[in-house]
Amino acid sequence: MNTATAIRKQTIAKTMSEALASEMERDPSVVVLGEDIGKLGGVFGNTGGLLERFGTDRVFDTPISETGFIGAAVGMAGAGMRPVVELMFVDFFGVCMDAIYNLAAKQAYFSGGQVSCPMVLMTSVGGGYGDAGQHSQCLYATFGHLPGMKVVIPSNAHDAKGLMLAAIRDANPVVFMFHKALQGMGWLGTVAGSITDVPESDYEVPIGKAGVVREGTDITLVGLGITVHHCLAAADALSREDGVEAEVIDIRTIAPLDRETILASVRKTGRVAVVDDDYLSCGLAGEVIASIAEAGIPLASPPQRVSHPDIPIPFSPALEHAVLPNAEMTLAAARQSVGERS
Amino acid sequence: MSITNQPHRLWMYENMVKSRAFEDAIKPAYFEGKTPRFNMAKGPIPGEMHLSDGQEPCAVGVCAHLRAGDTVTATHRPHHAAIAKGVDLDRMAAEIFGRETGLSGGRGGHMHLFDASVNFACSGIIAQGMGPALGAAMAAKLRGSDAVAVAYIGEGAANQGAFHEVMNLASVWRAPLIVVIEDNGYGVSVSKASCTALSRNADRAAAYAMPGIHVAGNDPDAIYEVAGDAIARARRGEGPSLIEIETSRLEGHFMGDQEGYRPDGEKDRLKAIDPIPRYRERLLADGLDAAELAACENRAQQAVDAAFAFARGSALPDPASAFTSVFAERTPG
């Protein structure tokens, strides 16, 4: 390790804009499009300073026309550019899904590999701040379900940089989800653990690889985005109060899902709880548990899912925080698991 | 038209004839295995089949001005535009037959034809080719090239949100984009008159501060003139245009369509004004040699015969290939 390298603790938002700037500097084919990404620098701070630095031929403030500009990004990508597009909230995908799942995700396949689609679709996910069910969803499973796209979500700034560089350099459409509760915007609460050291060097976090972010022997806690932090908090409590050592896995890439890393951990621990803040049914947690079942891994207790129930995300904090997965629910599920025998 | 021996007129004639011959060859092939009881899944060409006969002038009048580096996105009814853009006819036929030698090895079929060598693509979703065409146009503009992009749509697509979003964006960005509406009067079974608030979609261009030109008569020469102006304008960096062409769909929405929604006698009236024989008569009247037209017709038929022989002679794809090309490999750089 280079001891001369200074520790640079920074937010995901600042890190994303820094990664974008460095990649725009390196690769002239990278352009950025979206609503409020120019002068404002992105509602969630992902594109700060890009317009001033790269000008209006590289940074496009678009009208509120998601079908139009995401469709245009598909055409740009097919023509050899590398557009990075922001869809402000994942909840807005309903107005532009054709451009995403019928055009971007099928361009390589329907062309038999003649035409690729190297584009990044950045989009915010997550609730917990009283914005209600049209601005708080996660929809991991929706995007993870559809073939032809890669889907990533960082849980911290270090990974945000590495995943962003990998996403821009990928030859395929990559949906880059970022969780609002981790973003580091002054007007949103931010989980402290998301603010990490971000090396200045050029590095990628490989797409398709999950990470073991805490080693343990007694139970595997699987999370992504903010729920990684719920898992880590629960693991600390389990260690401190129960003498139970949890292993925590950060999924990082929803598609293609790194089943091997998860299965290897569950083979070791024999217990699992999967925590995601998307809707429960037909969801990512169910997919992870199905993979464990298919692998025939014997479990010492039934697998646990902690997900948002099958209801729209409510507005009132009294309602929202009663249903939104958190560290306490994660801890309760883990205790249920370690206290039970199957 | 007074000038007689313009090479582009012969090119347009030959490509219209080639497109018609291609679709005339599809018709019996499509019904193989689908009689006596029609079953879309059966035969060497399964799935929906949308023929473009009657609409050939829209393809040739515009594409006569295009180069390989220009982009065309077409619709679920793409054969005429693909042929006029120079898509490889053998591989296109093989794709329609679902063969391994097809443009995408049988992954796409007739609604999803891609030929990167001539920048041609199409989509089965109404109006959704417009966004990618806009993107290709912007890629050309940002690189300082004078290449343009053409988005073909039907008149029904002008009532889609994507149409309005892309029209506005193209104008805001002064993109070298030409949107061509092929108005064949019907969205599947619903007539334009019954579902569109104005009689001319070209008038919608005014809402987006771009030229909107209406072309009547399904006439290749008239379309050629109008498209030439719009494409030259786009190449000069003066921005997008909308061209609305009144054309006719000589068949149903898809093969097997009973067309009960058409007024009595409409199809006969349309066939009486089939643009290809009319154009042939005009070329002869303008002094072109019948032997020259016959040579065009022979070349077109030979190309189609060769393409169908290539398709039928090609193997079906290895089922394992269904799992490839989902993702592109990463390219260095």
C-alpha cells in the first residue's frame, strides 16, 4: 500500500460526479444526458461541475421526455458513443420502459451481436424520507428480471467509483442504481457507513461480483445498497449481545447475480437472512433463497426474508417506518434464524 | 417529370420491384404449413408477417439520397425500407426464415432486422424507432459528420408519446433527423380519420418549429424531391424535418388479416393505383427504354430468387446459440 496516498473520505454523490468527470476526460465518446444534470448538477448531485468542465456538447440538460432521451441514448450507443443517462427516480421508468427493456436491452441480441449498447442508466432508488410510493421504490427485481441489462448498486462511495468506471466501460446497458439514503445529499439523511475512502487511482469494482464485507461463521446476512448497512448493524449487535458471528454479503450486482459468493458463504454458515427494501413477492430475496434451495445446501433453520411488504410505500413516517426494512428487523430475522433448528 | 434518364429513377424502380418481388415470394412461403387451418406458429416462416407492398415509394424516394453511413430505423413493416437502404438481401431472407445465416442468426425475425454495415435497424414497437434514430443523428452531429438519420413511422405512431418527445428534442438539438410518416390510412384496423384529431400529421411539425411537408400521390418522384430537400437541409446542419407521405397498404395489417374493417371495394381501388405499374408507365412515357426496365425487373427477381434459395438452403440455428449475444463482449479502450 502506498502510504503517501491520502485518505479521501467522500460521499457517493461526489464520487459519482468525480468518476464521470475522469471518464469523460479519458474517453471523448462519453456524454451525459438527463433532467437537471447540467446547471443543477443533478438532483442527487451526481453530475456536479460536468457542464462547466465539458460544455453543452457533452452534457445535455433534457426536457422531461424520458422516452425521447433514453431512446436517443440507445441510438448514440449503437453509433459508438457511451452515453450516461440519468432517470431521476426509478419510479419514473413507467413512462419510458420500452426504450429500456425493448430497445437498450435487446439491441445486442436482436442484432446478433452486430450492434452493442454501451450505455449507463443512473437512477435513484429507496425511501425512508416521506416521499411516498411514486418516489421511494427500489424495483431491483423488476430490472433484475429483464435480460440484456446489467444492474448494479453500490453500498458505499468506494464501490460507487469502481462500479461507475466498470459500468461506463462495459459494452452493454448497465442500470446503475444509487440509494437516496446513501447519497450524501445535505437534504437527505445519509448513512455514515456509505461515506468511505475513495482512492484517486483508476480502479474498477467488477460487475457480477458480490463482496464479503464482514466475515463470520454462524449466519449469512445478504443485502444490497442500504440494507448492507442494516446487515452490518445487525451483525455488530449479534456479535456484541448474542455471541453470534454473522457473515455479511454485499450483492453489489443484481444482474448478473453472483450466486457463487452467496452459496459459498451459506455452505459455510448453514443459515441465511436476505434483506432487501424492494417488494417481497417475486423479489430479489426470493431469488437468492431459491438459488440456495436449488443448490441443495442444507440449512440449520428456515431461510429468512426481510423485504418491503406487498403494499405501496406509504407516506406518513408512522406508516413508512413500520414497513420499511431496517436494522432492527434484520436483527430480529437473524435471531429467529439462529434460535431455530430446521 | 421532364428529365428522362436520371439514374436514380431506375434505381428507385428497381428497388421497388425488388421489394415487391421479395414480398411476393414471402406470401406462398408464409402459408406453407399454415393450410388448411391458419396457424401462425406453423411453416417455415412463423410469427406475424407485415407486408409493405404499396408503400415502396416511401422507401425508395427517401433512401435514394442516403449513404451507408446514414442511419435508418424502420417499423414492424420494414422490408421495403431495408431493401432500399441496402440491407443484405440473402441474410435478411435467412433471418425471416429463422436460419443461422440470418442477420442475427434467427434471434430477431422479420420485425427486428439489423444490418450494421448499412446502419439499418427496426423495432416492433410503434414510434420507438424514433429515439434511436435521434441518437444516431446526434452522434453524427457531435462528431462533426454530415451523416443524417431517418426514422420511418406509420401514421398511427404520430399519436404516440414517443413521437412528440422526439420531435421536440430533435428540434431543440437541431438534430440531422428526418421523420418520415408513411400514412397508409390504418393502424391495424382503426382508420386514421377515426382516431387522429387533424387530417394532416405534417401540420404537427409546426408545434415543434420544424418544416412539415405533406406528399400526396404515393409518387416516388415527388417523394424524392421532398426528401432531397429535407436531407440536404439536415446535412447542412439546419435541423430536422417531418415528411408525411400518403401511401397505401395493399394487404392487411398482417398476413391472415381478414380486413373486414375496410369499406367495400377499397382494396380494388387501391390495387388499381398500385404505384409500381404506374411508375413503370410514367418511365416509359418519359422515354425510358422498356428493355432497360425489363433488365431492372430481371435483376430484382434474380436477387430475390437467390436470397430465398440462400435462406431455404441455410441451416436452422443451433439451439445453444439462443444463449449467445445477450451481452456484447467488452471492447478495449
